[in-house]
Amino acid sequence: MEVRCAWATDVDPLMREYHDTEWGRELHGDVALFERLSLEAFQSGLSWSIILRKREAFRAAFAGFDPAAVAAFGATDIERLMEDAGIVRNRRKIEATVANARAVVELDGGLDALIWAFRPASHPAPRTMAEVPAVTVESTALAKELKRRGFAFVGPTTAYALMQATGMVNDHLADCVARPIGRAD
């Protein structure tokens, strides 16, 4: 029997697929990282399965998460997004996504370089879910730096979830079938 992280062992095939093929794999590029940062912010307070089910609608609503396109969104676009039943209609999260796109556009060196500068030097494989942190020194520092640069809705917990999702840390359990796809320390 294959062992998976506890959150991916239910019968939801979308969550299992995400766990097995995306979560914990290194991800680079400003568009891809802006998408993940945005989706992590939208997930705050909700289950990740809701966000996965709405991911294609989010991509359509937010111009494929092209930071330059989203940075150009104005009040009319925000109202349009508030009416879009395909996404999570939370005004604060929508406005934060637009503000974050503007912050990405203003970055010297890009979002990829900024985020990956906070990758921890090492990260041991957790043996149990209890060993997986919600916040680390690095995620706290990343959140602080993102906020300093004008980003919104990016606290230490959201920053750590981003680090997990993009392979900056590999929190697949030591005996998880998907552990080899991620970073090995």
C-alpha cells in the first residue's frame, strides 16, 4: 500500500493528484509564483480542495495570473470579480491580488528571485504531520519582506504554505510516495 501525507489520503482525486504531481515540486517563474501566491491567499480560511476546484475559473478571471495584466485592473474589474461565482468572492482577497500584481510589476529582479531568496538551507523530512510546521523563521521573514514591498494578505502562515507548494521546502512525509519528487535534504 502506498503511503501519502494525511491530507491527500481521502477519496478526493483532485487533492490526491495535486499532492502527487504538484505540491512540493520546485516551481519557478513570476507568473507561476504569482498564481500560487494568489491562490494561497484566497485559500486562507477555506479548504484547499475548494481552491483547486476553482483554479481554472481563477485563471480566467485573473488573466492567467499575468502580473502586468492584473496590475492594470481597476474598480470595474474588481466589481466584475465580485460577481464571478466561479471564484472566491472576497473583496479583501481580490483587492490584495490586484495590489500584489502591482507590487510584482515594481520588483527589481522579479518575484522568483525574491521568494527563492528565503529558501532554507536545509529542511529535514518530517516523519509525522505533527512535525510539519505552520510557520518558520524563513516564512516569517518572507512575509515581512513581501509586506515591506507592498504585498497584502501574505502573513507567515500563507508564506509557509507558498514555500511548501512551490518546493522551497519538501514537507512530504519521509515515507510518502511523493517525497522523491520534491527537494531532498
